[in-house]
Amino acid sequence: MQKYALLSVSDKTGLVPFAKSLAEEHGFSLLSTGGTARLLREVGLEVTDVSEHTGFPEMMDGRVKTLHPKVHGGLLCLRDNPSHREAAESHGVEMIDLVVVNLYPFEETVARPGVYLAEAIEQIDIGGPSMLRSAAKNHRDVTVVCDPQDYPRVLDALASSDDQALLRAELARKVFARTAAYDTAISAYLEKQAEVEPDLGEISGFPSKMNLEAEKAMTLRYGENPHQQAALYGDFLDHFQQLQGKELSFNNILDVSSAAYLIGEFERPTVAILKHTNPCGAASADSLEEAWEHAFATDRQAPFGGIIVVNNTLDLGLAEKISEIFCEVIIAPGFTDDARSVFEKKKNLRLLVSKAGFGAETLREFRSIPGGFLAQDRDQKKINPKQFEVATERQPTDLEWRSMLFGWRVVRHVKSNAIVYSGDERTLGVGAGQMSRVDSSRIAVWKAGEAGLDLKGSAVCSDAFFPFADGLLAAADAGATAAIQPGGSVRDDEVVAAANERGMAMVLTGARHFKH
């Protein structure tokens, strides 16, 4: 019985030796279309055009060529089903046992700047996904290949006498994942185009249907706790280069992500220390060493086992200071050779080089919930003091402005309820994740006291409004002379009056920064 292999590919990597082996070593007759057929003929292979096989010409500029019963019947026919075989024979449908298809480069096309909608539309493959899905549905009888990297495995299987059922099933799963990702890319592009192409319909910032698709990057040892399985998906690892240390854990990856977004807030040499995704110390200065001293001084206990991130090349001087404590991960845009030699003595310490795009990028966040997930834009609202309102009788001094703006950049990276006491480009006390804003303030004051830091003249920064004056008064009692908060409480007047009574300066930003 004649064996047919249908080959129609956009990416022709490795195709010629694969097709030669199919024809010359494994006895397949080759069916093909367009440029794929031309390439195979150029190397001396005998190829039958699909149009000749079906008896129906390609038409409409190649839009219609493989959408034919003699193609899909040859793929979908159950070989051991007598009625299927009878129907195939009566209509002259021959079996196609192997399909090699990869899709028009839609994703690559729309990634190029200046691509017109009409050009993108022409790169939406119709026949390719249809053949892949037909073959994958009938993978019990048909081998389907959508990735050139699988060519050697298929040839090895054909050369073996072993049953190929498991390989065919694996390749079928790969096909459905690929076609799902392809459709998702098309949907996302058209939704985005609707923002500038009114004829396509009006949309909000989020599509009416959203599919999440990402390849597994690595299996993790466990999740947040050892009894939880976990895996990493997507291209997170493309943003960092690990120079040394143990494999990143689930919790490491969460901490690294939080550290990356926090450090992206700053341009001056800055050091931030995080624990359980919360900043426990941050500072900017003329040098990283000075910034380290101020950041570490905020809390000398919490950094144990934490994450350290810097925004300049980390040198020997700072490496020697950091090496005095135990931490899990250090992130920097670069490390000097001398610094590397210091850290190499700690074999388990993970060193990560941050590549590009370290700031608060325009990304969306997803949170799983029973029955689905939540999606939102990341909190990356630019800080513009010109839009802030000084609500008190007294204007902030220049030092208070610097303290407030520094703390405001930090507080939105702290879990709510969040309170940060800040000085001149440094944190002095951090209170995170409490049910009461007053409790967060008390913790921040207590941490500052434990660290021996004086809060006199500090700024208190709150991620949401003070619902009552008591939180502000507690800050004033601790020594704060300035406050920055969103405002918006029905008791704003009471809070502002309390600030005026204590001679404090208060700035209302109009932007809340909850972080649940």
C-alpha cells in the first residue's frame, strides 16, 4: 500500500534531509504545496502537488489549496473502521500517514514595527492549522509534526520496530498547544487593533475572551512549601542570567520579580533589600556602598535569607559588606571580577545578572481564583509631584519633599496596609500587611526603634488614605513632620486639621497603591 507524507511548511529548517529520508529510506510518496514543493524538487525529490492529488486547483491566491475532502479524509479516516474505509474507497480518498506542517509566521509579522493590518491578515494560516488538527485528532493512525526539532525523533521512530503510539500522542499534544497559542496571538493582535481600527469594534483595555499560553521553562523542586508541586512558565529566565548558586525556587522567583519592579523606580545608585516580596530597607546615595549602609540600617534582622538588588555594577567593596550576612539571591546589572571572587566562596548563593527592561514595564498581572482568574494592569502610575496637592497650611521643606517622594516610590511595593517612614533618600521603618493602618505604623516605628534610627523630621508614607486622624497623630508622636497619602477619605478634613495642629506638612497624591 502506498504511504503518503504531506509536507507544507513556512519554516524550512531541516526539511530537505528529513524529506529525503522519508522518501528514500522509508518509502513515503511526498505530497506538497507551493514553495515547499519547489524546494523539494530542486534537490531532486519526486513530489506530487496537492492540487494534482485532489484534482482541484489552488485558487484565490493560494488561500484555498489543502481544504479538500481528499486531504482531510485521508487524515481523519479511522483505518480499522470498515465504514470509514468503504467511504474512502468509494470517493477515491487515499490515506495520508504523516503530516509535516508549520504555520505562517503571524507572530513574527506582527512583531515588526509598521506592519499594516492587511499584511497581518494575510499571515493568518487557515489550511495549516486545519491539517494539523485533523492529523492530531487521528494521531492513533497519523504522525503529525509541527516543529522541525522533532524531525530526528520521527526518523528514529520510523527506523525502529517499536510501537510509535506514545510518540504520536506526544506530537499531537504539541500540535494542539501550538494551534491554541497561534489562535491566541491572532485574537490578541486583533483586539489590540480594535483600539485604533473602529470598524473592528470597540473594546476596553481587556479582551472579551483571554487565553493564557506559555511554555514550561522549568519544573521547580516545590512551590511555596515542600508539599506543593510547582513549575515556571514563560520567558522569565530570559530576563536574568544566573552566574552561580542553587536552582531558583518558587519563592525566589516571586522575590526576584518584586525586587525587579522596585529597583526600576530609581535612577540614582540604589540598594533594596526584600523579604517575602516586601522591602525591608531601601536607599539611594552617591555610591552603592553608601546606599547599602542606609538600606541595611533600616532593618538588620529581616535581610537574613532575603533578596538584595542594586541598579549599578556591584564591586568588591560592596561585595565584602554583603558577604557578612546570609542572603538567598543578589541581583545586579553586572558584577566585577573581584566581587564574583568574593561570592564564589558561597556556593549556594544565587547571583543574577539583570538583563534589559528592569523598570516597571507595562505588564498585566494575573491572580487565580476559584473558577478563573483576575487580570489587571500592573501598578506603574508615574509619579508626578506637579499633580500632588499640599493640603496643609505649611508647605513641605525641600528635605521633606525628597523624603516623601522616596518613600512614595517604596510604599507601593509594600503589602497593604503599608506604612513607610522615610528620610532623605532612605527608608527608616517599614510596616507591612496589617489589618489596621495604625498597626502598620506601630510596627514601622518599632522597627525603626529596634534599628536605633531616629524618626524625628521623617516623612510618613501611606499607600491608602488615613481613615481617621489617629494614624497621622501616631506618626506625629513618632517624630514625623511630613506625610504623603492619597487622600479621599470622608474624614480628610479631620486628618488635615490634625496635621495643621501638629505643624506637619501633608501632601495628597490622588492615587491609591493597595498591594494585596
